[in-house]
Amino acid sequence: MATNSRMKHVLPIAAITLVISAICVVVALAIDWLPDPASEEADRVDLLTWWTVWVSIGIFASVMGVMFYSVWRFRAKDGDESDGPPIHGHTMLEVVWTAIPTVLLGITAAWAAIVLAKNEEIAQAGQGPLRVEVLAQQFDWEFTYPDLGVTTGDLRVPVGRQVVLNLHAKDVIHSFFVYETRIKGDAVPGIENDLVRFTMKPEYAGRDFPIVCTELCGAGHGIMRTKMIALSGADYDAWASQAKATAAEQAAKAPAPPPTTTTP
């Protein structure tokens, strides 16, 4: 009898949970929530993101299923202000609803640590990483290529080669973010942050990607934007040679500083 009574509640709860789950899955898959991942690191981040989405849908649907059924099945009648029957703890149920979230959080934390460590690895193969110094200031971005002696207002990177950005801030905290790479990093005054590393996929050569600041940095925060241009290896080398030559020519034309004089 006890089993039949319990199943009388379990089956409708399961049905409601399945309906809610189906609605959530349709919403998750029908809407293009994320742009196409344009970097190798983005694939790892997206996989972890979807794991958290599916786990969250499962937990949400389960909780809502119980809640909706309880509101419908056990609601008090009009005018009934009596106390409900005393309910004592259910040890097994408490163990289960503590153990399951603990396991899920443990898996998510371990997975996130692996993704973070993998995304922060410095590639040593081939040419090695391209290093760029990034200066953030209200409300502008500045990119310096130490190997070229060139400073630009937009970021040009070769596809298929790891890029390492050293972030600096001139005034307040800013945050570098290119949505398609799924990689972001804070630029903090007085601190050098070189944890922004990504490798653009070859099929995205020739594409432009918006660079935005995702840390509220003042009245002009919303317009602190520029672009990242992904180039093929050959196109990047051609641009680098031209930019280096132009910088050298401009340096040669610059007037020499006046000689300093000392007063005897």
C-alpha cells in the first residue's frame, strides 16, 4: 500500500518534470545563445558551458516539478487555516539531495580547473607565441608589438599561432574580451596580467571581431571598443613587414631631440 501511495505522487511529478525539461531543452537549443567558437580555447569553454546548462536544466526541472505538483495536489482549501501534519526528517532523502549536488559541483570544479590550465598553457611549438602588450585606458585600447616596434589601435593576429596578451591599465580597471574566443582578462593598474592566451582557428582568417571592455570603467565604458583582425600567416607576415618598415621610416623622419645643456 505504501508503495502504491508513493507511486501515485511519483508518476505525475515525473511527467511534470519531463514537460518542463523538454521546454527548457527547446529554449536552449532553438536560440543561438553563443556565437561560433573562433579559437581553439573556445571549444573547451563551450563544452563546459553546455555541461553546466544541462545540469542546471535537470535540477531546475526537478525542483519545479515537485513544486508545481505540491501546489496543485496539496494546496489548502479555502478557509483552512489549520497546521499541517508534523513531518520528521527523511535521512536517505537528505543524504541523496546533499550527495548529488556535491558530486556535480566536484565534477564542474575539476573540469573547470582542467580547462583553465589547458587554456593557460604557453605553446612552444613552431614559431612560439606572438606576444602583444595591451594598454587599456579611458576609453581606448592600444596594442604594441615588441618584436616589430609597432603600436596600433586595433589588434591583428595570425591564425593558427598562439597569441599572448600582456594586459596593462593606465587609470582604472578594464577588462579585455573577445566574445568569439571566450577568453577575457582584467587590466589592473600597477599589475601585469599575461593570462590572456588564445589561438584563432584557420577558417576564421580574414574575419574581424569586436573587442569590448567588460568592466565598468567610467562614463565612456560603452564606447570602449575596437576590433581584432584575424589574418592568415602570409597576410600577417606581410602586414608586419609593412608596419615595421613604416614605423622605421617615421622614426627616421622624427626630429632629433634638442641637445641638453649644462650650466657651469
